[in-house]
Amino acid sequence: MRISCFLIRVYLFGLLASLSVAHLFSKSRPDVLFIVIDDLNNWISLLDQDAPIATPNLERLARRGMLFTRAYCASAACNPSRVATLTGLRPSSSGVYGNRSDWRRALPKRRTLMQHFKEGGYLVRGAGKIFHHHLGGAFHDKASFDDFQPMAPQNMPPKKLNGALRYGSRNTDWGVWPNKESDTIDSQTVDYCIQTLLETPKEQPLFLACGIFKPHSPFFAPPGYQEGLSKMPLPERKEDDWADLPTGAKRLMARTKWFWTGMQGVERKSPGAYAEFVRAYAACSRFADAQVGRLLDALDRSSRRDNTLIVLWSDHGFHLGEKDHIEKFALWEKSNNIPFVLVAPGITKAGGRCSASLDLTVIYPTLLELCGLPPESKCSGRSIVPLLKNPQVQWDYPAVMTYGRGNHAVRTRDWRYIRYSDGSEELYKHPEDPHEWYNLSGKLEYRSIIEAHRKWIPQNEVSPVQDLRR
């Protein structure tokens, strides 16, 4: 009995001590504003001042902290990208390779980033598209949030707006819709987040996740966002771009080739439709940028302004015809290069830029370190706190991307190397070939470059988890 009482006292003392430490940390830890944008590629002024899609609010955010100019998703599809970022485990470690992969079945005990923050004393709230919304929201993780507002259903017009009735589903539609901005998915998501920023008491630190759906298709944007886009150029293309692609690339891309061939068919029937499609994507990107602006305005009006860590990223890029491809689902630059901004009060300097190549598996360990939470022992990525303090510090790790088991890309400063499940390869030298038009993998003089990049390809890949179907 004496031993039992002693153990109880020890336990209670430890519990009180941990609560006391948590209370002290809660006063010093920063709030976190965590912004996820869907399908936003690199054809934006944030990453290229000559780009035709203006994103002034993303630039405004970048002026507050660090912009990573060579940031990449872990996978060019919504579900595997978001799971990798939010759990810190690549598809090759989790088995989550596709949009239907049942990620919680694959990782039943893995704590998400948000669960770490909940356990660390944070109030965790969110809205919109954080986890993949496929299959009626079946992939949402209730355990990750104290409160969550699901993404509103898509407000659809009574009939397709673009007239391309045989081109795909209604999800391939584009045009001016709806008339009222307040009727959009993202306006309702951001309204929730603004209310949370302005009205949540400050007794405990806040982790607020905001998932912005646009520019994801259908490419609907309210009136006004299409203005000034009439002379927008089309993406640069090379007519015989697929001539030097290996068997692995052609096999992987066969499933999505219809997007481009379908668009060509629409263009033949309705000349100018392709340009309208591209402009509609630009309008949606501008709309997403405006929603970020609303969030920043609300943060600046709130009492949390000076002690909020801000993270903004896109789950993957998007092709608009480059390399004869529309959509993501590829291992090329346009599908994988994404905007990534991190503002860490007291650590990042205003207007910082970092050109180190990295992928978004770095977010999980980085935020745990920045907010004083216990590290997770098993992570695919490494903390980039050293880069936040000094963007010139030596960084010896490339960005690694996966799309489907056995298909991987490695991105360093000058090179993109791709290896497919059948062993076929691509290699592009970016300073001389930014569009990835000339595959150098078959040239003997580049074998040493290939070998140096090949060592970063995941050597042990877990089997794909079972798909969730209905």
C-alpha cells in the first residue's frame, strides 16, 4: 500500500510539473496560421516577377519572412501530398501513393502535425480543404482538430459555362461563377478563419489551418478576377516534346493524356477555348491570392499579429499544356514546384529568400522545433530552422518527389532526375533547359550526374495501402 501511494504521489507530481511547463510554454509559444492552397503552380509573380498571374498578397506575405524559391511537393496529387506534409512521411514510407489511398488505414497510430500541437497545449481549429476531401470527406481526420468547418460544396451553375459539353465532367468547367463572392467555397472558409482569429480568447496558443480550394477545378471565379487577362500568353510548348520520353514516362502519363487530347478537340471545335481555359485558371489563382489577403488583413487587426508564425504552401503544381499535359499527376517541374513561405517571428528576416532545394516533408519537423514541441523520431524530412536563420547555410539534401510506387524525382539546384518503376529515366539541366524539353539521360557524359542523384531515390518502398472505395 505504501509503495502504491508513493507511486501515485510521483505520478501526480509529474503530471502537475508537466502541466506547469505546458502553461509556461503556452505563454511563450507563437500562434500558427497554416495556409494550404490547392493546385497553385509556379507561374505566379511571387516566384517570377515576369509571370502573367499577379499574386500581390502572396508577395506581401513573403516580405514578412522567408520565401523558398525551390520548394517542391512530396507527391503531385492531393491525398499523398497532404498526407506526406501533415504526417512527415513520404509515400514510400507510408504506402499512400494515390488520391484514393486510405491514409488512416496505412498510418493508424501516426500523429498528424495538428495532433502534436493539440498534445502540446494548442487550441487547434481549421476550415476548408486540409486533408484530401475525396469521397465525401472520408479522409478528414477528426482527431486532428478541436473544431473544424468542412469545405462547403461546390456551387455549380445550372449548366456548363464553357460549352465543351463532351470534355470531361462538370469538374472541367470554367467561367465567371458565382456572381456573389460570399457564395464561393473559399469565402466561407476564410470567413470562419477570420472569425477565429478575431474572436478566439488568448488563454492558450492557437493553431489555425485554412485550406483554400482554388485554383482547383472547376475554374470558377467571381466577377472581376478575369479583368486584364485578355492578352495573357499561353504556356510555352515544344511540338515534339514527347519524342525523347522513356517508356516509364509514357506509361505513367497514359492515364491522364486525355486531358490534353480532349483540350485539343475542344480547341478545334471552338477556337480560343484553350486560351479561355488558361485565363480561367489565372482568374482562380488571383481569387485565391485575394483570400490570402483577407486572412492577412484579419491577422493584422487581431491581437495575435506580432506573435504568429505563418506557413503558406500549395499541395502541388499544375500543368496548363506544358509538355502536352493538363493537370498534375506527373514528375516534371510544373507539377511539383510550388510556393512555400514561412514567417517565424524573431527568426526569419523580412524579405528573406532561400534557393535551397527542399520538399514539403520539412514542414512537420520544422514547426515542431519552432514551437518548442517534442520532436518526432521518425520523419522523412529534416527541420529547416538552420535555413530560416541563414538561407545561405549549407544544405546537402535535395527535394524528393514520388508519384505512384516506384516513380521518383530528385531536384537539386541545377538538375531534375526522374526514375520510373521500369528503370527508365529522364534528366534535365535547368539553367539551360527550364522547360524540360531535352532529356539528357541517354548521354554518357551525364552518367556521373545520374549516379549522384540516383542515391537519393527511396530504396525501400512499402506496398500501397488499400484504396478507399464507395
